[in-house]
Amino acid sequence: MRDKRVDYKKCCLRQLNFFKRAMKIEQGKSPEISFKCEICRSPSSIINILPIRQQDGKLNTLACDKCAEKSGAFCTTHQRPHLGFEDGTTACKVCIDEKVATDTEKITNEFFSKIKNSPHKKRILEELDNWADSVYGITGLPYDVNVSRAVVTTALRLKKTPEEIVDQVSKEGPGVILPWAKEKDED
Ligand SMILES: [Zn+2]
Ligand SMILES: [Zn+2]
């Protein structure tokens, strides 16, 4: 009987520690209890939550600094994990913001001059109008910024340049930057 009670107490303590640790992680602090990196399996006091799916279905991978930097899902310039996307690709949010802030004019000029000669011109403009309208309703960002953001995000996810993405949209259709338009591209 006595042993059981001890076990119960231990179990409660363990749960309490688990929640304490989880709360600290949620607040963005590293817990002082070391954890095991899910990539190299060595203990580490720093946790990076990477948007890398695991075989058991988990959507994130907890990694030490070294593994994070090598993972491809961590921005070494901004020292932060990437955002994860549904198809498994990732990109740094700050890199997207910076590129959009500096290059929007250049990107949209190129975009609209290329699209003029695209065989998919009508569909590209239709899909973009619908999408940019609905995004504007949420974020209030101007049309050009939304178009440039879609191009830049796709470029960083696919590790290509914005120019390459603009080319691809003009050749393949709006599905390149607007994933839900993809099915119609393939019809
Ligand atoms: Zn590691
Ligand atoms: Zn970055």
C-alpha cells in the first residue's frame, strides 16, 4: 500500500514538472531542465521549435542550436525558426517582411509586365483580384504588397529568386503562388 502512495506522489511531481516546463517553453524561455534534441539526441538546455514534421505525426521538431542551424528550417541571419507551410516547405518570416519592404516595387513591376504576355493572363489576374480583395479585408495591405508578398514567400519556400517565381507564374499559371488555384491550372 505504502509503495503505491509513493508512486502516486512521484507521478504527480513528474506531471507538475512537465507542466512547469511546458509553460516556460510557451513563454519563450528555455527550461533549466535539459531536454534531448530530437535530431542528434544529445542533451541541451536550449530548445528551438522547428516546423519539421516527424514520422510519428508530430508537426514540430525540438532541436538544439547546432541541429537547428543545419536543419534548413532555421534562419541563421535572424537566429529564429522558420514558419512552416502545409506542403512541408519553410521560410523565415522576417526575411519575407524585409524583402517585401525593400523590393515590392521592383517585383510588382516585373510581375505585371511579364503577365501581360502570359497565356494564363486572364486567370492570373482574376485569381489575384479575388485573393487580394479578401486579404485586404483582413490585413488592409495594398494590392501590390499582397502580390509581392505572395511572390517573395513562394520564392523563399522553394529556395528560388522572386524573378524565377514571376517567370514560373507567367508560364504555369496562378497556382504557383496561390496554391488553391493550382487544381484549375492542371485542368
Ligand atoms: Zn541536436
Ligand atoms: Zn530571416
